[in-house]
Amino acid sequence: MKIRNLGIPLATALLAACVTSPTGRSQLMVVSDSQMSQMGLAAFNDMRKQGKFVDAPRERAYATCVSRALVAVLPPPWNTQQWEVQIVGDDTANAFALPGGRIGVNKGMFKLADNQDQLAVVLGHELSHVVARHGAERVSDNMAAQAAVAAGTVYAGSRGGDANTAAALLGAGAELSILLPFSRTQESEADTLGQRYMAQAGFDPRAAVVLWQKMGAQGGSKPPAFLSTHPAPGNRAEALGRQAQQLLPVYQHARASGHAPDCHL
Ligand SMILES: [Zn+2]
């Protein structure tokens, strides 16, 4: 099949694949959850093979305890998924969650987040990127951009090609974009959702303000790795403070009805 025949069906597929995020935002979605899970698991296994994970049973048990409490309040299918937590041997304050049920927390995060509420801020934010399908959205946006380039190339008649070329273009985009930074819109959405999940799980949502302030103050002129991959809008602390007040009744109700996690190092 010649690439020119791909133009219209691909465009149709892209248009047909809009979904709505948990905060009501429209998202382009052309990769499935199972494809994203495969990519997440592959990326995590690569890290394992490269020896990035360290034997830190106390930290791992602590992060697993906080993760479990958060996962319990996630919407399906995330709440019934098996989530594996590993500790990454890196002294910078960073963490990630991947589709497929994998979480990594850097050793350095435990120096910065010094209680379960603050660790829940970080893990709630990371899990929210997965629940809101931010990785799939980013892959889909890349694929749409590449499809547009491919279609333009064909129309211009400047290059011959076949379906394999298009497939290779799309594949390269998907692989590269699983570990790329998120957009500002996605970061704000992860903040909002993460704070909601932590309150529902019985973690104090006011810890979000403290944690992000500490993160911002760390490192002086050189921002910590977590902020370089998680760009923060200037009004982040203000928005989180306002949301924390709104979420206090949710948090208090959660504690009173048995969601009272007790995780510590
Ligand atoms: Zn983020």
C-alpha cells in the first residue's frame, strides 16, 4: 500500500479518537490502555536491567503503604491493578508512575518528603498522570503531528514512501514519548486530581502546599530534577492552598470512615 492511501483513514482515526479526562478536558487518544501498559512495563524492566533499583526494604515498604492507600480510591481499572513499587538509587527528589502498574521513588525523595502526607502528595500526583492517561495523550499528540507531516509530504509529492515508513514514524514517536516531560495543562490536572485522591485516601491535602514549596526552595539556582520534568505554574501554591481548604471536609470524612493510613519509615 502506498503512503498516500494512509492519509484519509489515519486522519479519520485521529478525529474519531477524542476522549474526556477526569477533569472534563477533551483529549486525543489513538493508543489503547494495553499498548500504554506494555510501554510502561518495558520502560520499567529496562530500568531494572540497568540496575537502577536498590535494595531498600524500609523505604519500599513505606512507599508501598502510601501507594496502596491511594490506589484504593482510584477509579477502575486502576484501583484493582497490581502496583509494584521500587526504590531508585538516586539522591535527587524524584518519583514516577507508569501505565501497567509500576511506581519508582528515588531515595532522595525520602529526605524531602518527611511524612506520609507529603509522600502522598508526590505519589498522588504521579498516579494521576496515569489515571488521566497523560502518557497516551502525549503519544497521540506526537502521532497526530507526525501524521500531519507525513500527509503533507505525500501531498507535496516530494518523497515516495510506503506504509512501513509511516508505521516506523509512528512507532518511533510512541517509544520516545513515554518518558518525556508532561505539559503544563497535564501538570495542573495531576495536581488537582492528586490532591483529591490524597484527601479521599485520608492524607492531609494541606501537605501539597508544603511539599511543593520545599521542592521549589531546594537546590537554589539549579532546580531539582522533579521540577525540571514537572514544570510548575507560578500560581501552583496558591491553587493548591485553595483546593486544600475545599478538600478538608473530604479528608475529615475519609479519616472518620476508616481511611486512616499509618505509613512511616
Ligand atoms: Zn507531574
